[in-house]
Amino acid sequence: MHADMSFIGLFMQASLLVKLVMLTLLGLSIMSWAVIIQRRNLLTSAKQRLQKFEDKFWSGVDLNRLYTELQARGDQNSGLEAMFVAGFKEFSRLSQLSGRTPGAVMDGSYRAMRVTLNREVESLEANLPLLATIGSVSPYIGLFGTVWGIMNSFIALGAVENATLAMVAPGIAEALIATAIGLFAAIPAVIAYNRFATQVEKLELAYANFMEEFSSILHRQAYSEKEAV
């Protein structure tokens, strides 16, 4: 009787531990793809919103009107929108306080934008460490299942007198499937992590550049208001 060499057949013939390894790796792969799809949609949306806001901001729109419009949206703001609202809100609040120097006003506004920037980057980086973990751990989990399966195959092989390749081949095949599933889980996770990390880095740089440019605009406005007084 020939052993069933299909994937399902080899899975059913595998030992309990190897089955658990395979199921664990399949679970990690599903989790990885869920994170990949979610992060891809979020980063794509963040990039589109950044481009849209920059186009609107540099079109010469009145900053007070833009602030009022974004402030009315509340928690829906993100990225550059949230940074602009935080910086302009703090700038307006401090400018109305008596005895505040332009330097103090600018420091407060800059800190508000910096805090918002850190929060936005933290949101963009969420779940990326999970992808890195899956990408680095999955091959070792699969290798563990492979080593265990091959060890059991050779133990069984040593218990018979007339050993043949047909006797040991199914055991080795089912063991190697564990490594294959481990690579199947790891490769997309590593590729996605590297790609998303690069995208987050570019977005963070764009956010930081906007913060500096917007600070320069507020700096000129703060000193022009002081001279007018």
C-alpha cells in the first residue's frame, strides 16, 4: 500500500507535534496577511491624505479658515492635518496671552506639532514589529517541525531490518512540509515589513519637513504681529 503523498495526506500522517507546528505556522501566515492588508490600506490612505493636504495648504488658502474647517472635523484629522491643527491651535492660544515673547510662542507651537508627529508615526508603525517577528521566527518554527519529523523517521527506520527509501520518504516529506510552510509565512512578512518600514520613514520625513516649513510661516507671523504692536 502506497502512502498518500498529497499535502493533506502527509499532514494527516504527521505526528501530533508536527501537526501543531504546521497549524501554528498557518495561523501566523493568516495573521501576517491580515496585518499586511490592513497596513497597506492605512499607509496608502496616509500618503493620499498627505498629498491632498499639501496641495491645499500650499494653494494659498487662508490659514485661519483652514484651521476652522479642520477643527470642525474633530478626531477625523490625521497626519499633516492633525499636526497643522495642533500647531496652529497652540500658536493662537499662546499669541493671545500677554507677556508671551514670539520665541515662547514658537516653542510651544513646535512642541505641540512634535508630540502630534510622534503619535502619528507611532500609529503608522503599529503592528510592524509583529510582521518582523513572524518573518524572523516562522522559519525556525518550521525547522523545528522538520527536525522532529526527520528524527522520528530515522528512529522508525532503525527499528526495521530491511529499510527502504519508500519507508522513510513519507516521513521526511511530511517533515519538510513544516519548513515549507514556515518559509511561506516568513517571506511575505519580511517583504511587507521592509516595504512598510520604508514607506513609514518617507511619511515621517514628509511630516517633519512640513513641521519645519509651517514653523517658519508661524515664526514670520509671530514676529510681524509683535512689530505691529
